[in-house]
Amino acid sequence: MKKKLTSSDSVSRREFIGRASAAAAGIVILPGRVVSGLGHIPPSDKLNIAGIGIGGKGRINLDNMVGQNIVALCDVDWDYAGPVFEAYPGAAKYKDFRIMLEKQKDIDAVVIATPDHTHYHPAVMAMEMGKHVYVQKPLTHSIWESRELTNLARKYRVATQMGTEGHSSDPVRKVAEIIQSGIIGEIREVHAWTNRPIWPQGLNRPTEEVKVPETLAWDLFIGPAPYRPYNPAYTPWSWRAWWDFGTGALGDMGCHVLDVPFYALRLGYPVAFLASSSPVNTESAPLASRVEYTFPAREPLPGLNLPELKLTWHDGGLLPSRPDELPDGDVMGDRGGGNLFIGTKGKLICDYYGGNHKILPMDHTFNEPPESIERVPDDPLGGGRHEMDWVRACKESAENRKETASHFDLAGPLTEMVLAGNLAIRLQELNREIKWDGNNMKITNIGESEKINLITSQTNYQGDKWTPYFHTKTKEVNALETANEWINHTYREF
């Protein structure tokens, strides 16, 4: 059975156990205590945290929540999660997050680091039960899901944080201060790039039958996505490549790299986007892509206009044109990616989280602006800045809470922008710039009867020296219906 969700719906294990017992009959917010003392946290001040998806990034996040109680661990793959179970022997173990949240009553907050396609559902259930949520990037798998989590966070007034850990670093704020001060003038052009993917992409669906490992709950891994047989090509790590589970290189790194211009230039929703890429099919994201976003003019800042802007994303090793002002031999950004801001008075180039920024030309003299954006402090116990910023917010009352660095009012629209780029990549055959109504999450320039041919698979090069060819299979689909499905998924009941 499949179901298209609306803004009033959630997904079930029998409708999330009766809507999580009527949202646990209320919202549980811990008292407004903050971490007290250096090197010691009184037991009453410790947060009871559960982890969902713990084998990879989830473990790092939990380890960075120093001094808290890790009371429950949930993962569909108990072999991959085995070292984390050993690291937290006192935590209860689960495979199904719904059973965990229904059964275990002492959970205050939840860390979600599953594959992208299963971020939304546990986050909804947790928030409806009044539990605080930390969700890895990208916030969700679809644009509609990001909008809905943003709205639910406001409704239930829980502490939220997306796992863009670099956003809590000082360089993001320093670059924003420089840009907003007007040192390089008005900015109408930005380029961002990453070296990802560093995993296989552009793949056909595997056809061989493979037995499901005894330690893996395959049906729970599939979750709300269309069912397919197990294959080790999908998990535990390479799920990022597959459209049903991940969001490709753009989804993986876009929330990191694009966070810098999104934050500094207050971008909001794009109004149009256009993409080109290496071959892309219905199964897997491309090896390399280029996406051009158009953003409208925004409300001016003191002393700086924010005019219409073109932002171009590059991945798979693609780079923007090298600035003439950058000295020969200097790496653009760093080996993992970066950002290039092109202003009317100069240029700024930096690493993908704003580090090692350079004003171009290099002999340009300027006075760096004073600090005007509050920094996220280091944790006195040595925990992660980003994670402990969330822990702090969880312990504050909703009325007096200072929002986290990447709370959902920021993270939701950022993720929507990133995922809009994947729409552009997947709709290339339309051969036009896609017009986007961000407020209503709608493409406005696709006719109701338009068709496109999507590549379903492509074999390797075949033929002799006279007749070389690729064998490509396609299927014709309604363009608007397909685009709308990617914006707001129809879910499998699981």
C-alpha cells in the first residue's frame, strides 16, 4: 500500500502506534538548566539521548555529546552497529525506531543519522512526542519533507539541529561578516564545488540475487522507499548514490558547502535552476554535475545591496574557471571543495566551510570588520561544538531557549535549495531553465501533458570498430507528475 502524505499526516507502523499515543499526551521540555561546572555534570542535568542510525556519522555525533546519558541505540544493521553497542553497553538496543520510541519512556532527545530517505519519519514521531531532534544532513530526502519538519519544529517547540557541524565553526561567521561589510562590493555571482562523489555513482540497478545478512533488517532499511531486493551495493555506506535512498554528491555535500553563501547572502528560495551532468538515470545520481541557481534580489543589509544572484554548483571534480588573481599553484578552496564570491570590488575564495579565506586580488588592502555575529563557544568538557550547542538548547525551556546554530528554520530552507538542484539534474531532458515557486514548492513552467524519456539503464560500450554503441533503455513519463513525486514522495507502508 502506498500513501501520499499531506501536511496533516504522518507515516505509520500502524500510524506510528496510534499517533505516538496522542503525541505522548503533551510536550516534554526539560527545565532550563545548563551544563554546570567544569569537568562535572550533575546527574539531574544530563540529557537522555537515543541514537537512530548509529554505525557511521551517528556514532561520531553521540561521542561528541560528552557527559550525557546514551540510553537507547537503534540500527537496522546490528553488524555495522556492533562497535557502537559495545561502546555504550548500558543502552537498550533496537532495530525499529517506532518500537524504541513507543517502548522506552526515558528518552529526552534523539539523534538521527540514517540514510537520507529515513530522516523524516523518525524525526516526525520524535517531535510529536515532544522529543528534541538532531538530524544529519541533508535534513530530508524530499523538499516537502524539509518544509514539514520546519513547520513541526515550530509547532512542537522542541530544540532542533541539522548535522552541518561546520556551521558552528568561526570561519563561517567570519566570511559572512566580510561579505556583509561590503569589502568586496555587491555580489551577483557565486561558485561552489566539491570533490564528491568519492563512491560509485551513475550506476544501473544490480540484478543478481544476494541473501540478506542475518544481522540486517532489510525491510526496515528500505522503509518508506519502493521495495527492491537486497544487494550489498546499497548498504552500509554506498546508499548515497541511489536516488531511492540518498541524494548524490549534491545532497551529501551541498548542505556543507552551500551553507556559506546561503548564510552570508541570506539567499532563501531560488526562483529558477538549470543543470547539466554526466549520464544520469532513474536509479543513481551522476558522476559529475553542474547546477545553476537564480536567486532574486533580497532586502538590503546596512551598507550592502543584495541584488539578483547566480550561484553555480560543481561536483565530481568539476571546478569553476580559475580566478586570474589567484597565484599559480594555489589550490582553489581546499582538496574537498570551496566557495568563490565575485563582487564588484573584489573576490573572496575560501574552503568549503569558510576556512582560509583569501581576498582577491592578493594585494587588496582592507580592514577586516569587527565581530558582529555571535560565535558558538567551545564545550568546556571537550564535546563537539555543534552537538553540545544542541544539548544546551535541549535543556532550556521553549520560552527562554536560544536557538541552535542550524535550527530547522535555517536548515529547512537550506536543504530545500540543495534538493531543488537535484530536481534540475533529474529534469535535464526538458532542455530549459526550470522556474520555481519556492513558497508553494511548485515548478511553474511544465505543462500538464508534457512527456520526458528517463534513462532506466545504460550498458557499457559495445560493438566493433565499425559499430560502437551504448545500449540505453528509457521509459516515457509525464514530466509534471514525475517532478511532483520527487518533490513530495508517495511512501510504501512499512
